[in-house]
Amino acid sequence: MNESEKIKGLDTILGLAGIPPENIEVDRKMLDAGTSLMRVWNVKFLAFLPLCFKCKEILDWWIPPTDDGVALECPKCRRTWTVK
């Protein structure tokens, strides 16, 4: 039997090589899957919080996306994730 290892949630974020772009395009299906997961987890009193890999900040989530297609935005570095 494998021995379990306790890992803090933020420690599951792997470091990035290089600098991520200021705007990252995301598929509508990926965004819909995240929204569904958020709703399923909320019913069980869990939070689904998208984080900026660069800043490890909780992203602001626009539901529905803005007129410019922005779905997620980092409040610290202002990086955005837009729907393709």
C-alpha cells in the first residue's frame, strides 16, 4: 500500500519556465468545465478557486465573460484569460 503525503494546495502549482503572456486564450469548453466544477464543489462546501500561476493570486472570475471575452483576471499582475 502506498503511503499518503499531505500537500498544501498552493504547493501543487508547478513553477513556470519563462514569462506567461499578458493574455491567455482559453477554450469555451475549458471555461464551462471550470464553471461546472465550481458549482459541484460549492454544493459540498468546497471552493474552486482559479489561481494565477505567476502570482499565486486568486483570479477574478467574470460570469459571463465581458464583452471583450475576458473570463478571468489576476488582480495583482492584471494578466487576463479570454475565451477564444
